[in-house]
Amino acid sequence: MATAEKFSGVEAKMNSQRRALAQSGTRQNARRMLRRLLFSEYFILYISIAYFLILAIFKPALYQPANLSNMLANAWPLFAIATGQTFVLLIGGIDLSQTSVMAMTSVAGAVVMVESASATVLERSPLWGHLLTEEGGVLAGSAYAVAAAVLVMLLIGMFIGLLNGIAVARFNMPAFMVTLVSMTFFSAVAIYLTQSENIRGIPESFLKLGNGDIISLYVGEKASKITRRDILSFITYPALISMALGFVGHILLTRTVLGRQIYAVGANRAAAAVSGVPVKRVIVLVFVISGFCAAVASILYTARLEAGRPTLGENLLLDVVGAAVIGGTSLFGGKGKIHWTFMGVLFFVLLSNSLNLLNLSAFYIDMVKGGIILLAALTDVTRTRLLAREA
Amino acid sequence: MTDTILEFREITKTFFGVHALHDISLVVPRGHILGLIGQNGAGKSTLMNILGGVIRPDGGEMLLDGAPYQPRSASDATRARIAFIHQELNLFTNLSIAENLFIDALPRRKPLPLIDRGTIRRRTEELLDSVGLAVAPNTMVEKLSPGERQLVEIMKALSIDANIIIFDEPTTSLTARETEQLFGIIERLRAAGKTMIYISHILGDVMDIADDIAVLRDGELVAQGPKDDFDVSRMIALMVGRNLEQLYPIRETEPSDDVLMDVQNVCQTGIVEDINFTLRKGEVLGVFGLMGSGRTELARLLFGLDEFGTGEVRLNGGSTYNVGVSDSIKNQIAFVTENRREEGLLMEMPIADNLALVSLSQFKQRMTQFIRQDDLAQAAQDVTATLQIKCGNIASQPAKSLSGGNQQKVVIAKWLMSRPSIFIMDEPTRGIDVGAKYEIYSIINDLAGQGTGILFISSELEELMGMCDRILVMSRGEIRGEFARRDFNKENILRSAFREENGHESL
Amino acid sequence: MKASSRERLTLLLLQNTTPILFVAIFLFFGVQSSQFLQPQNIENIIKQASFIGMAAVGMTFVLLTAGIDLSIGSIMYLAPLVAGQAIRHQGIGVFPALLLAMVVGMLFGAVNGFCIVKLRIAPFITTLATMVGGRGLGTAITKSRSLDFPQPVLNFGRSEVLGIPLPIVVFVVVVAVGHIVLTRTAFGRQVYAVGNDVEAAKKAGIKTDRVLAGVYVISGLCAALSGFILVSQIGRLDAPFGKGDEFDAIAAAVLGGASLFGGVGNAFGAVIGAVLVQMVQNGLVFTNVNLYLQPMIQATVIFLAVFFDSLRGMRLTKLRRRYIRIPTDRTAAQPPRVDSARHGIVSSSGD
């Protein structure tokens, strides 16, 4: 009965819509649609979909399963870092040090768990002979090596975030300068520790975190032997880890006291303090979260690249901040959401991927990327201005 | 010789179909001071923005010296020698006085593109002389007090040789002494033949200095005439549009004897000294002091916002507490700050988020620690209704879209949600219009009726005398006097506030 | 008053952190190595500092308006690149090439300014995008190969004026011009005004759009000059040329007292900041510190400077609050003398 009622309700609504459509000019309707599209918080998602569909006509390679799988694989680690950045942007800060957190944790994790190391490559490292030998890292071969490495990586990420947070909250230092310094400092530490060499020999069980898959597909002709390369993974460990992180972040922001306090600090720090928000603690926590997220991303990248890399994440700053901002998060604090950032990440990954597919030489990709970011920022500015005029 | 310098003829302006100004015809005689009053939203700023060329009228015209005047930009108004002195000063604190005066058109030493510093120094010295400010022209504005900065603004008006000067709430951030100085200068400007329009909520000031008074209400000019035709109660009646029988609502209840807060020997070096008082249940305790007397500082350190020196605060006859904002909130103390824009509200965020801020932790689910969103929304809705906050959807409408009075109600409401037993209110009626003031007073009386103790801090003695059971008088960081309601006497209280000032700050 | 004189000493120390740090580091390395103090080495330090220093002068303009320019590293790469292409293919001379590089830098800055002023995109995003895009454009032109500059450019780079190496001469000129523009011209003072309060600047009749766009053009010009002079020293332009230099320039400007929040800073500060950073790097070479450790020590020095600066800010706020019971010197010394002022109102034109 209830279902039937509901159903007839829907039908009535549809009828009335159809009538409205017939009555008013289609032009006016189109304009209304366009406005709803433009003002929707999912605007960037619609743009991505439209871009995808249009491009798919010209480049069928875009929607080939192999490419889709590849795109997703690129999206997950980026989403993990961008989640952390979103938290910092929400309080009106910025975290430039995420890239160095990735480098630092990548190296540290490798030093804990690698099963062997090459003397010719790493001899000059100050760790050589103590923490790192021909036999591998500190816990090489131990059953707990991987777990310990993950733990160390997360702790280091949180620790760097903690230092940033204390400098910003307790000493009122500008977040930009603090994280700029820690970016320089910790990436220098990572490079110093390895003398700018990659550490190979990551244990197989850790690599699973980067390439382990849960749902994979083989798309192709029937064959007696399918090579590993032809099996395409869609739901992978990185996907689960990243989504879980994003989900927890989302819940934290929308459902908990801390989340509401983060928005309040970003919107008006002084008013938040008067209202009993522990502003300093909130700021410190936000930077710790950012460091944690960067460490998670570092785990995913380290596993995927199968090496501890002292230069990991070097060129990621644009992608991270760009993804968050394109999703709609404000650089001035108080405005932003995790799922917006996710849409921004998808847009970014799609953009890079499509530029590759268009056979643009790698040299042009950055150029176009820069232009598109400006364009996206411009639409956001326009939207906000139009919205303000509406109000 | 009272010829007309400026005339508004049937000025009309609509915003989104609503009349902001309707058929305003107003004559400003040369050399007079016109007091322009009206509630917020009555159209004062719209009219002045039209005069200043910021917006253009939909109908009507303006005559300046008998000739049509149609400004299209702020610089047109400047060229017509009309100057504005706004409530928030438009000075650059990182530049010198001289640079501030000429920043838009710094004279050059031709043919070089360099500033002719000699010229601007000379002209600045002349201007400094004319307002009686004894500092060097290259003094940085950041080193000046609010009153001195106000003088620099006046110098700006003089530097364009303005014939008409508009003062928009010029005394908001001035001390009593600085206000007196300002009035002295206004007098001298009048003697020099300048015409002025003086806008203020402080009706006593308007009565003191204006020659003519014009009252706006809902975009219409409801009265205009020489000052002698008006008195304060008539001005209020005209502004509000009805006779306010009483400026202050009557409270039916009496304070009880239970002490809510007992402050003993509170000191903070350089700020407050030896503060002792008690606040009782259901009591409205006024704190009066001039600007810089330490009234705001006392409130801030009692609430735990600023560092606490020595001394003791006992609550409910027993427990002392470590002063800190979160302790205060836990102890059911609420604090309405004097500046709601900077410290009161999250202007860009929805009303509901503002309301929830203080009491978030009371809406936690015990198991998950998640916020009980529905309960919170309901509570916010309830308090909005209780205080009759006029707004649309509280979940989406940003706080900045509300009128000043309703914004202040949101600030009070957010504290009400944490059910405080002590309310510290610092200038709760500052910058809001007469009607909204009355509503805030009623809220205060209701709270007191329910047993809340209220520490009511204000620089307007009349409202304290109208509302409080007792008044403490502060000066130089000390409590210099205490008056019970039956002893309220304006002169005695003021004398107490000015004591030992050696005539320096005497009114 | 005793306590307050001690306070004043602390404040004086905090207010001059960078010079104190500067002297301390200079003395430290001087004691460590006598070679460090050789005039030849000091000249070398200043020469090496001049590249970041020039860019930092431009960055100071931008920071003064509370903006930021992340794209200068790419401008340092792109501007000499275009000039180098013109030398190679059009065979233009060194000076036209220098001019061309400067024009390219200004155009690049104008693009930034356009996006920020007309399209109202935040400076951080704008310049982040043009940073990536600009370098992309450069690598697209060169196909990521390095570009060698002919001998005349190198000769130009090694030329001296009165025995002073060219980079130092150009650096001095940039700083002097920057200083004069900031302190003595209407534009310069308006830069400070805009940085202090954009809205008030608009109301005061300042053409804020022109000022804001102008600082990015200046920043682009300084970066282009810096890039060209640097390339004239080494003769070769690689793909990562100038990468990350934007951060060094920001650090130098901030060390020199520029605030990220606008309104505070000066051109000489950029000199002190840039030389300080370079001095640390140079000194570390003399003390045989591992090459990879140097960025860490530099980062620490920058951190200390910013740290002390914020301590000063906190101390100042605290001091400012204490005025109720102890009247400050200022109000005691100069009470506004309204009553004793001369009568009459100045009016320049008799009416």
C-alpha cells in the first residue's frame, strides 16, 4: 500500500514535471538546468563526466578496462594525501611538508623492513653498517617487519605533523613558512640518510599493500593461459585503504565535535576560542592528521614503486592542493568537504590520464594541466560570485 | 545667512522591489550641523551612499549649491568637496600621517616619478595644526590612538577642502576625552563655515551638537526641523514609529540571596587591581566604566580568555575554579563579547552552526561520540523560536545576512543552549537599534527571572541604571564604587568613574 | 619601570633577530675557517646570493600586498630560455637578449596579475598553476634538452664594473631601484597601502587593480633578470633550472622582515635574507659538512628566524594589552593638544 502510494506520488510528480516542461519554454528550462548544474556541489563531478564522455568519442582507449584500472590505481594514493591536506586547508592553513613526510616515511619504512640491500648503492649512507646492512634493514626477515615498518611510517608522519602543529598553534608561526621549512628539512634528511639512493628489497607482503587486489577482471579473448599482466584489478588494497581513510575523515568532519570545531576554527579563530573551542589543540590535531594521511599515501606509493624513495612525492604539491581546491575547498578556511576533494582527485587523475592518451608529449602535459587548473579555479570563483549575488 | 548648500529632492531607491528610500526631500542649510538619526535599515547609509556616489538613486535629484549634482563614483564626491568620516577608519597603519592624507594622489617632483616629500610634509603640518594634533607628519599611524586617528580622518576631509563633511558614528571607539575633543573640532569646523551631517545612535550627542535634526524610518523622512523641536523621547518615538512607553522593560522578579559568583582579590599586574564583588542568583549586576577603565579586561579574565593573575573566584558558595574558557563553560558561565563580528560569530557559517558551537559536547552519543544531529537541530530550532530570531532556514542562512540585533540574539542563543547560570555580557546592545535593544533587555530580564546571574558591562550609564539591581563603577582597573538601585544617581556614578583623574578626563 | 626596560631589551633583541643571527653566523664561520673571511670569499658569497636576492626583491613587492608568487622559479627558467632561443635562431645580441628575457618575465607576471586581478583567482592557485604551466611550456620548447649559450653571453656574465662582478652590480641596482620605488614613488607607497587594507585602499581612490597587477609584473621582471644573469654565469640551461627557487626567494624575503600577511617589508631585507642563506651554505662548504646536510641546516636557520619573529609578535601583543594602569610613554609624552591648538581652519582656496 505504502509502496503504491509512493509510486503514484512519483508518477504524479513526473506528470507535473512533464506538464511544466510542455508549458514553459524549453529554453527557460535549459537555463534552470544549467544553473542547478552550476550551483551544485557536484559541479566538478559533472564536468569530469562530461569530459570523459566527450573524450571517449574520440579516444576509445579512454574507457578500455586497462585504462580505467590504471586511472583508479593512480587516484587512490593521491586521494589519501589530499584528504589530509583538506583538513589543513579547512582551518585556513596549508601543509607543504606532506611531500617530505612521504619521502621520509618511505625511507624509514624501507630501513625497517628491507630484506637485503646493495652495498654498491648504499655504502655511503650514514645508516650503512648500523641500521642497514647487506642483510637488510633493522627487522629484516622478522615476522613483524612489515607491521613494524607500517607503524614506524605512520608514527613518523604523525610526528612531523605534530611538530608543524605545535609551531603553528603554540608559537603562532605562519603555516606556510613552518611547513616550507619542514618540507626542506625532512626531504633533506631523507636524501641524506640514503645519500639520494633508492632502497630496494621491500618484502613481498608489504608490496601487497600497493598491488594486492580483491576484485580483478580479465577482459579479453578466451585463452588457456592468461598472463598476470592481462588481469586488471579494480578493487585493490590501496582502494580499500584509501576509501577507508577518506570515509573516516568524512565521518570525523561531519559527525564529531572535533569536526565541527575544525570548521569553526577555520571560519573565525577568535570566535571559536571564545566559544570554548580548544583552538590550539584543534590546530595541532589537524596537522597530525595531515601527516598521518601523507604517511598512508607513502605506504601505498612505496609498495607500488617497490622501493624506499628519498624523493618520493617531490612533484605532488600541485596535484594535492589542486585536487582539494578544484573540489571546492577554500584556501581561506572554513569551507570544504572530503567528498569534494575526492571529486577533485578524480578530475585530476582523469585529466593527467587523458592528456597522456592524447599522445601529448610529456612536455605539454604540465602546460595544459596548469591551464586547466586556472580554468577550474575560474569557474569556482565565478560560481561563488554568482551564488553570493543570489543570496 | 542660512542659504541652502545641499538639497535632496524626492530621492527614491529600491533594492529588489523594496523601497530603501522613498521620496526623500531634505534641505541642508549652509554652515549647519544636521543630525541624521534612524534605526539600522532606516535608510541612512543608503542616502549617504547616494550622496557619496557609491550608488545611484532610481528617482529624484540632488542639488549642490543650487546646481544639479550627479556623482558617479566616490571620486566625484571628493571633487565636489564632500568628505566622509566612517565608523571604521580607512587609514593605513603602516604608512605615515602625511602619506595617508595624500595616498590617492601623491604629488610628484617632475620630471622624476618621485614623491615630492617636502610639499606633503608642509601641507600635513598645516593640517595637523588646524586640528591641534601635535605630532610629526611622518609619524606612523599605527602609533596613534583611536582618537588621534579620527583626527587624521578629519584632516583628510580638510585636505580636499571639503565643504560638507559627513560623520558616520564617529564616537564608537573613542574615549570620553577623545569624544570631547572631537566635538570641539566639530564646533570649530562649524565656526569656519563647514556644513556637516552627523549620524549617530547616541541621541544625547546628536542633541548636543546638531542644529537641525532629520529622522528616517523605513526609508521615509518622518521628521525634520530645528533641534529645539526635539527631545530624546520624541526622537525615539519617531525612529521606532510608536511611543515606547518605557525604554526599559520592567522586571517582576527580585534577586535571591544565593551567591553565584564570589570574586575575591583578583589582580593582574597592569590590568586590574584588587577586584572584589559577588553576583547573586537572579541579579543583574552592572559594571560601568569609561573606555580604558578595565571593564572589558575584567570580563575577559573572569571568563578565562586572558591570563589570570592572583586572587580567587568561588562559584555557588563553594568550588573555586581554574580559570580557562573550557572550565568556565563547564561551570555554566557564558560570555557575550563586545565585538560580535570579530569574536562573536562565524559570519560565513550558517546560523545553526553558530548556535551549536558552545554546546557541541552536550550532544554527543555516549557510545560512538558522534553528534546527535537531530537533537542538536531541534535544540537550535527551539532557542531560535524562544528568542524570536528573525531568520529563514537556520541550517543554510549564514549569520552575516542577519541584522545587527538578530546577530546579537544568535550570540546570546548559542550560550543559552549550554544553559548557563552566569551570563557575562560586554556591551550587549552596542551598535543595534532601539527596537532590538528593547528585545535584548527583555531577554536579560527573562534570564534574571529564571535565576541566572548577569554581569552587565556597558559604557551607557542610562541603560545600566534602567536595567540593573546594582552597579559597580570601574576606573583605572579598580572598582571605585558600588551603587544599589535605590542610590542610582547619574552624577554620583559619573563622579565615581572620573575620580582621581585630575580633571584630565572630566566631562 | 625596571621590568619594562628589561622587556624593552628583549623586544629590541627580538626585533633584530635576523641581523643578530647574521652576525652570529658570520662570526661562527669566521672562527671555524680563516678562508671564510677572505675578501674573495665574501665577494663570492654576495655573488652567489645575488640571484636569489634579485628574485627576493620582486617577491618582497608581492608579499607586501599579502600575495605570493610561486611561479618565479619557472620564470627564471623560461625567460632566459626564450632569450637563448632568440640568440640561437635569430642571432640577436646579448643586450637585446637580456631585454627580451626581461620582457618575457614581465609578460609572465602580467598573466599572473591578470588572473589574480581580473579573474580573481587566489594568488596561491594562480601562481602554482603558472609555475607548472610555465615550466611545461619551457620543456615543450626545448624538448627537455639543455640549452647552451654562446660565448658572448658568458663573456657578458663574466664582465666586471669597476672590478665588481656583474651579478653583484645588477643585484645592487635591483635593490636600489626596488628601494626607491617602494619608499619614494606613489606606486610604492600604494603597495604598502594595499597590503595594509585593500578595501580601505579602494575607498581611498587607489587603483588597487593596477597596484596588484604591477607587483606581479615586477616580480616577473626580477625573476627574469635573475635567471638571465645566472645563466650567463654557467652558460647552460637545464630543465630543472630555477626549480624550487621560489621557496628560497620567499624564505629570503621573510628572513629580511617581509610578512606573509602583507604591509610589512622592504627591499634591503631581501639582501640580508639572501646573503644570510648563502653565507650558511658557503660556510658549510668550508667546514666540510656533508653536502646533503646543508639544506637541513639552512632550513633550521630559516626556522629560527621565523620562530623569533613570531615570538616578537606575541610579545608585542602582550605589551600592547598592558596599558590600563601604567600609561605608556607615548600617550604621556604627547597628549593631543586640542585646546592649545591655534584657532581657525586651514582652507587652501579662499571661498
